[in-house]
Amino acid sequence: MRRPELVAASPSVQQTATQLGDAVRRARLARNVTREDFAARARMSRITLIRIEQGDRSVGFSFWLSALEAASLLHLITAAANPSADTTGVAQRRLEERKRATGMKRRRAQPIVHRLPR
């Protein structure tokens, strides 16, 4: 059973989806491209494009990526893929960084001494 999208997303997520959808729509209109042509370029149906432009969060992520790519806006979210952009994560990784290798300590090889019986 699917969860209602309104329950599954925070207001911040809703607002961001609406802003991204609006950015896709504005980019399409600035290029004077019809929804049909833009949808074809983005490899999706016109209905899916309409849903993206309205900020529908239930549309698959790959469709969102295709729409952003067709609108030349993909760079807006590729920064999120850069681990150094996550300042909290960078700080946490530095705290947890290994100081030295762990494991068995190497011992110097002890020479084998053969004693003759007396």
C-alpha cells in the first residue's frame, strides 16, 4: 500500500519540489519549447512533464533528472553529489578518521636457536 505523498514529505521537501518544477517550466518557456517537444527531449510523456512542472514528488527521480538535464539545470543538484559540499559530513569523517592502522602488531622474528643435547 502506498503512503500518501503529503504525509511522506516535509514542508521543506514540498517547497523544493515546487521550486524545481517551476525552474523546469521557466527554462522550457525561456527556450520557447512546447511541452510536447520538451517531453520528447527529456524522454518522458507530456503528462509526466506536467506533473514535474507542478512539483509532484511522486514522479520518479530519474524523470526529474531527465527534465533538469533537458532544461540545462542538472548542475543545480550535481553539487549535492560532491562529498565535500556536505560540511557536517566532512567534519564527522575527520573526527572518525583512523589515526593509525589497527591489527596485530608485528613482532621481530626471533631467531631459532637449536641446542644440542648434553
